[in-house]
Amino acid sequence: MKILVTGGLGYIGSHTAVALIEQGFKVVIIDNLSNSSLDVLDGITAITQQTPEFHKIDLRNKLSVANFFDQHKDLSGIIHFAASKAVGESVEKPLLYYENNINSLVYILQEMKKRNLSNFIFSSSCTVYGQAEKLPITESAPLKKAESPYGNTKLIGENMIEDFCQSKKDFKAISLRYFNPIGAHSSAKIGELPIGTPQNLVPFITQTAIGKRKELAVFGDDYDTPDGTCIRDYIHVMDLAEAHVRALERLLKNETQHNYEVFNVGTGSGSSVMEIIKTFEEVTQQKLPYQITGRRAGDITAAFADTQKANTVLGWKAKRSLEKALSSAWEWEKRVNS
């Protein structure tokens, strides 16, 4: 079966492409290389001994999207990762984020409708919950007004897909709400490779440990948590990749209970920023220089998933430990800088 992975050379997309190939799927990748590198394709090939078909396409170009679908009428499913994802940048450039994240989704869904294609997986985010009133966060938690244009594009995207599913009853889709993906493939051939200053904690940690950054900034130590630092649910990227494969199988095997479903994808437990720093130091034997700075705008106090629905209904569970995730991130950082 041929599966389209948009944003397939990005961090989560590339790991999911590997997981799909290892399960026997034929993968076609679209990426505009705005936040990724063609070298990632070599990494996927080295791991799987297969080179996915690759197309450099900007999904904001409606004609390019239509042309691609004209040439690929036999797609069994689509996993849609392609989106801009930096919270801070989205505040500075909101129209760029709405154009990139919303228009591309509309154009793909229009082409799927035109060709009667189904089985769509949307890369969503726990940002749709904001600061939840109850922890852990279940899928039935109220969705809050987004803290950033990026978060709002995920919320709007989910609403669009749900509305489309209601209008087209034979179309099936699943939104996966990720918590905080970290780590790299065990081969260290692919991993998280941020362009410019990292927006996420773990690449900032690994870049500090290897000497690319002078010190790590810890944004606030006065939150209402045991050690005063923010708490998040950190999930190994390969566990997250395998959740996409399982969701795809659910769609292909007609196991869905409704034609639109939503699942949290996390570990079910939270770790504070200081716990991540200490665990990283323990597993790598690297001392991390860090400084406590002021809170960062838009950061919530704590978020971690209730994973019961994913565990029981989807039939997926995170297997890899925090230590394994941090160790793999460090091995990847060392390889990138070797």
C-alpha cells in the first residue's frame, strides 16, 4: 500500500517514514525543505535499505498539489505533518502560519475529495488543550482558546477535518494530539535537527552539552510544581512514529468507531525541566551549565496525557523510557557534530 507522508523529511515525519517502511508500506514523501534537509532521505535509506519516492513541493501552491495527485491516484492513506511549528515565530508572523498550515490542509482535503480518497491522519498537538483544568488530560477535556497562532492552526485544522468528515460520511480521519516528542532513531542516522536556535528543550540541552550553546536557559522556577519548573509529557519519537502506523492500520482495517477520531499520544506521566536536566546528566555523564531566567510568554505550568484511550481503543502504548530517549538524542547530537 502506498502512503503519502507530507513533511516527511522533518523530525517526526522522517521517523514515521522509517516505521511505515519497516511495516511493509511504500512511502511517498512531500517536503518543501523549508525546515528540513535532503540529507534526511539518505538517513531513511541507510536505516531501511529503501529510498522513498520524494517530491519537493510547496503545499501552498494549489496547482502543484493538484498535479501531484494527478500522478498519484493509488494512495491508500495520507499522514499530514507538513506545517510550520515554532510558537514564537507564529506570534511574529501569524499570516505566514495561517497560510502555510491551513491552506495546505485545505488543498490536500480538496484533492482527496475530488478523487474519493480516504484514510487521513492529522498531526495535531496538546496545545489545543491550553492549561487544562484537570491532569492528566483526557481527549474529552475542553479545548481552550489557543495561546499562539501556531496552536490556533492546530485547533482550526482539527475543526476543518471534523466538519469535512461530517459532510462526507465515507471519509475517515484520525487526529493525533502529540505531547512532547524527544529522542532519535537508535541508529543515530536521523534525529531532531532544528534550523537556528532550538525551540524545544532537548535539542537545546544536547547543543549545550556539546558546546554549541554557552548555557541552557530554564524559563522560570516559580511555577506551581514540586521543583518550580514546567512539567511536560516527553515521548520518544519512535513511540510516536509507531502510533501513526497503528492509527493508519486502524483506518485501513475499518476498525474506527466513528469516521473522525482523536487520540492523545504521550507516556501518561510528566517530567519537569529540572528532572530532564538531571536525567540527561545521569545517562550521558555530561554536566550541563544552565541559568534560571524569567518565564517565557505562552508557557503553561503543566501538561501530561491520559493515554487510556490510545492504550485500549487504538491498541498502542509508549514503550521506550525517558533515559533511552535522552540517550538517543545525545548519540544523534554527537553524530551530527562528528
